[in-house]
Amino acid sequence: ECKQWANEKLERKVHKVTNGIDTEVFYPSFAERTAGTIIFVGHMGVFHNTNSAEFLAKEIFPLIQKKLPATRLIIAGAEADRTLIHLEETPNVEVKGFVDDLNSLLNSASVFVAPLRFSAGVQNKVLEAMATATPVVTTTLVNRGLNATAGNHLLVGNTTEQLAEMTIQLLSDQNLHKRISLSG
């Protein structure tokens, strides 16, 4: 009886709060996107974000540039300008720090790539990109927290080659880009 009473009391005090995106802050502007622009955003004081940014810039991005040499990569987020500025040594890579208007930056990019190799829970950065109708390429690990339908809401890959190829597909195929943008 005591255990049942405690569980009933606990149930009344526990409220489930889901992750969500403020659609007054993150929304699609439907303005023209900067062609061939890839973006990754995250707080770069967190190792899984710096690791992902380095993986994207040093391993994935060069494969994309072999097929689409004019492609640009933007890495943004708090502390990015301090921790990742060395990535600007790579041609067509721009590292920004904190940006005041993340919605505009996301809306200007062609594709959001989140190649996280380790993380936990829901990655709000991906939800924010999806809320701006920016198509997303990410990993199975990230999608576990989202439970999105791969191939419909976003594209999912796990190897360097898969992530590069899916990004190239979104940059090259207007129909796929539009479909993933709107369904995300």
C-alpha cells in the first residue's frame, strides 16, 4: 500500500516536457538559398560538436569538393571562432562564432550536415535546421533521438562516403532537395 501511494503521488508530480523548437524563432523564410553552401551549427565548447565539425571539414567536405569544387562550408556557434578557427586553412571553409540571427543563417544554407559520431538525446540543432526547411544529412545515432523517417524527413548515413554522397545528392538534385526540405 505504501508503494502504491508513493507511485500515485509521484505520478502527480511528474510532467513530461518534450523538446520543441520555437517556430517564432526558427521558421522557413523561403528566400533564395546560397547555392552550394553547407552548414553545421553547435556550441563548440562541447566535444561532440567540435569533433563533428572537424570530421565534416577534414574528411567529409573534401569528398564533396572533389565532385562540387565550388561548395562552401560554414561552421557556426558559440566558441567556434576560438576553438575551430584553424579549419579556415581549408579552402572554402568559413568559421563563425556566435551569430545573432541563426534563423537567417540556416535559411541561407543549402544543406545542414550534422555528422555526430557520439551524442545523447535529441539534437535540437537538427530540429532547428528542419524548422527552417533546410534539408538535413545526419547519422543514425542522431536520428535515434529524433525518430524521423530516413529518406523522407532527412537523409541518414554513417560512413564518411555516405555522408558526403547524400550531401552531394541534396546539392545536385533540386527535386530531392525540395522534398526533404518540405517534409522535414
